[in-house]
Amino acid sequence: MLTGYTDFRTHGWNRAFADFATLSRQLDRLAGAAVVPRPSVVSPAPASRAVRVELAETPQAFILRAEVPGLTEGQIELQLEDGILTLRARRELAPPDGFSATRRERSPFVLDRRFEVPREVDAEHIEAVLKEGVLRLHLPKAAAAKPRQIPVQSRSANGPLPKT
């Protein structure tokens, strides 16, 4: 039978964890003073975590924005084939000649993302611009897919309809 309830948050657990955090900081400080910094080995980040994408639609086009920080236009490859837009990129990180890395927090990655492009896109007029780490693709809609205004004409009730 349950006769009482103990809330661990109010009975010293927070203080115990605070003591561990303090000890951890002190050990880090001690180890940092005694150990010579060395390069850390970083595995490539998964592309899904490395690149965020946004797709929007306007009456005239689809707009795709992808965050690709640290990449140049020469590192990005775009291809449209059979209604699939492929975005590929590779970011390699190497220290300048004559230097060695003492710490690496930025990670290299390989990106390979595919997007199904709607059939109404005018593939001949797709534009891609890289500015401030954001790749912006402008995918214009084909003329047949754009909304158009249909004029309404007034005619007499017995008047002839236009020939088609």
C-alpha cells in the first residue's frame, strides 16, 4: 500500500546534479590546462540535418530555398531529369596550407536531396541564385498552368454565340 509520495526534485536531487555539473566543469578546466589541443575527428553530418529546405508556391512559380552555409556555387550541382530535381553538394573542410587544425566544430558533409517537380514547371526557364548561404531556385510555371482571367461579355438573350 502506498503511504507517501517523495518528490525527488525537492529532496536533494537538484543539488546532487549541480554538484556533478560543478565537478565536470572543474575536470574540464584541469584537463584543458594539462592536455595539448589536438584535432578532433568529425564524421560527415547527415545531409538531412545539414540542410533545411522551404518550398513555396505563387501564381507564377514555385520557389525553393535551401540553406547551404559554407558552400560556393562551384560546390553545388543541380539537375532536372524526368520531373525530379536533384540537389547535390559536398563541403570539405581542410585547414590552409602550412596549418593544422587544433579544433574542428564545423563538419564536412555530402548532400544529395531529390524533389519531385510538378509537371507544370517550365524547365527551360529555371533559375538558381546563391546568396548569403541560401540557394534560391525559381521554378516558373508553364503558361498553360498559370491562372488566367476570362472576360465575361454581355450579349442579348437571342444573340449568336461566338464560333469556336
